Amino acid sequence: MAGGIAGGMLVDGAKQFAQGKRPTVSDLLLTPANAMKVTHQLAQLRGAAMKVGQLMSMDAGDMLPPELAEILGALRADAHHMPQNQLQAALNLRWGKNWQDRFSEFSFTPIAAASIGQVHRAQTKDGRDLAIKIQYPGVAASIDSDVNNVASLMRMSGVLPKTLDIMPMLAEAKRQLHEEADYKREGQYLARFAELLADSPDFIVPALHEDFSTPTILAMTYVEGVPVESLVDAPQEERDRIVGLLIGLLFRELFEFQLMQTDPNFANYRYDPQTRRLILLDFGATRAFPAEMPQTYRKLMQAGLAGDREGVRAALMEIGFFDDTTLRKHQETMLDMFEMTLEPLRLKGAFDFGNNDVAIRLRDAGMEIGTSRDFWHIPPMDTLFMQRKFGGVYMLASRLKARVNVRALMEPHL
């Protein structure tokens, strides 16, 4: 992939020089043609590599040009799918050779194909309309080598100091991805979230069908809906309501359920325009938090909203963002970054996600602290996965240009 992109850059650069232009490296690198190459290659690789592309594609224009993020967006639900003979073999292995006798209809063309599996629609002989997620053969076995390869690239590039021990993070990445590849586990969390949200008519969680589910096949009720990011042109009130539901759910997951679906891929949310309900999909990355974690975050938020900088410092240290050996200047930078994240919460009215520069300022501060070789610190894994979800919801809110009173949604939990 790198070779193909580099070759394309040389050709494009030579053409532009011949025309008297002096292109920059970023001009040659960040092109739609290169984004297409990356998307095509990651869609074939699937697994952990494809997840990187999915995360990149969620950007709303703060990190990448919008047209590149749009091309990468194909990775969210449109990977290369299995050939029919491979699919048939996978189903024969799990359901037995006569599995088709249980269905009145089974579509061999997937309705979605993502990083670990693809989804098919089927009707059973007893009248159930199902969405069936089938794991790609061999994807679970490739997880450890995928993560090891990423680690090797990071070490070879010199981007990380030799003194930083990334082994705990790599082990956690492998564990998380293996959990996502365990569809029995995901089915349990699918059923659990259906229970937790039974009192919330604004959400739909598809019902689990255990009789068709195995460790590599997950059967759910099929629910009709449109991709949530396709609502960019919906009325402002509708976009505001959808993002408000997601932010409210995020706070419930942290403070009430102590259980969070931590994969922010936009493809995990769909919307039913008829009933105006939000459809929640894919619970493979669900994570339970320790009992003390919500209270620690309450202390952090309370101190931040009260303007108590020393209280914020103590809470960030308790969570593990830094420790007492961290240089004071880096502590102050972390405190300043936290102040930026509080801007939506400090506002007593609606925060305009589509018209602010918080993400850009956070990016710049993060890049600055990241280049300081005297501060390299990995926070606790629970915190990293939760921050991933926070960031994903923020990016979706920015993509939909929503205006939401975030403070009003947070206050009941404090």
C-alpha cells in the first residue's frame, strides 16, 4: 500500500514540476486517488487494519479534507465480502450441511460488510425476519499478528521512545479485538442492553435469536433504518434530537449502567424515520467499568464546572492521566486540554457542534504534548476506551452540525 502511494506521489509530483508548480508533500499525499488506494487495501485486509481506517473516516474535516474522509467512509460498512463458496463453507461448519432447510429465504448478498464480519438478511420457516452476522474465516486467528505488525511499524518508525513500555496497551488491544470476535459474548451484551433500555422508547436494540447464534454467527431481528450520518440534510431539530439521544445515552452508560459500548463507528447507529427511533447495533466492544470509576469522573466534572483547577488536577491524577512524577508544565497542558473539553458543558444553552474550533485546538495541544519526549504516559485502558467513545460521539455531532444543551443532559448524573 505504501509503495503504491509513494509511486503515485512521484508521478504526480513529476507532472506538477513539469508544469512549473512546486507541490508540497502533503498536497501529493492527501489526494482522493491515494485515499481510494488506502480504502481498497484496508477493505481487503479487514480485521484490526480496517478498524484504523474506520476511525480515520469519522473525522468531520478537522484532521483530513472532507472528501478524503468521505472516501474512507466506505470502510464503515462496505468491506470486501466473502465469496459464496467460502460463506457456504462457514455456514456448513456452524449450522450443519442442511441449514438451508430452516429458512424460507436467505440472501447470499450481504447487506453490510465490516472489519470482522458481514451481515445477511434471511427469513426463517417459522416467520422470523433476521439479520445474521457471519464472521470472516481466520479473522480471529490474525488478530495477534495484526497488532504485532502495527507495533513493529511504530518501533521501526522511531515515533515512540525506547523507554515507553507499550506492551500493556498491545495486550489490551489484542484482548479487546478477541472479545469483539466472540459473537456469543456480543449476543449476551446485545440482550443486556435491550434490558437496560427497555424503559427508553427512543431506542431500538434488535432482539437476539440464540437458536441461530454461535461463537462466529450472531442472529438478530432485522430492523429497517437509514445510516445515521446520512441525516446531514435532515431538519436541524431532528439532528439535534438524535445527537442529544446519543449524548444522553453516553452519560447513562458511564454513570448509571457502568457498561459502555466503546466502538464509535458511525455504522453502529441507524435511524428509523417513521418511528423516529435510534437503532443501536454491534455490542462487540462493550466494556464494564469498575464500581469506583463513575464517582471519580463525577469528581472530575464537578471540579471542572466549579472552576476548581486543583480539584481537576487531583481527579485527573486519580484517574491516571498523569502521576506525581509528571513535569508541572505537562500537568498544566493536560489541565488546559481538559478545560477545552468542558466548553460544551460550561455553556448553559445549546452548544453548536458544527461551528466551533474545540477539536482543532485539542488536536494542536495533543500534537504539542506528543512531541515532548519527556512526557510519554499511557492512561488506564478503561479510560482510553471511554475516551474513544467520547471522541466518536463528538465527531458524529460535528458531522451532523447538531446544537445540543450538553450541560442539561449531564447535570442529572452529577
